[in-house]
Amino acid sequence: MPRSYPDYKAVFQIINLGDQWPRLGEINIYEVSSRALVTKRRIRLGNSQQARFHVRPRANAANNADESFGSWLAPSWFERGVRYGAKISCGAS
């Protein structure tokens, strides 16, 4: 069910739908156009475990500024190319 988070620009909810991860993985959230890292977390997710990332508006950005954020998972147990697993576009509508 969609939720409203008025204090945040975007919210990513990551859910592991597979087996427990064998080792730590890194979940990264980037601002897409600048490729700037917004936040990252090293985590080991179990089956059905969830992690939520809240992206706050930048202090120097206007409230209605168009921005896009992307999530990228980097598992430590195998090599994975850099590509976004999900993207969120925010801004005036």
C-alpha cells in the first residue's frame, strides 16, 4: 500500500524475496543525474527481510526540483555490473 512521507524526497523499500544472503551486500542509493552517492548500507538480508531507505531533500535544492534517485545492490559473493535495480523520479507534477 502506498504511503506518504512528507519529510522525504523519496523512499526505497528493499525486500529480499530469495534465500538468506551468504555474506554482506552493499545497498547504494544514488542521485541519478549527478551519480552522487546519497546513502549506502552494508547489510546481510534474510529471507523476506526488508530494509527501507529515506532520501531527504537536499538543503540547496528547491522543493519542486526534479530529481531522480536509483538503488543499486552490490553483493560481495559475486560480481555484478553497475545498473540500477529501481529508479524514482521526484519533482513538481
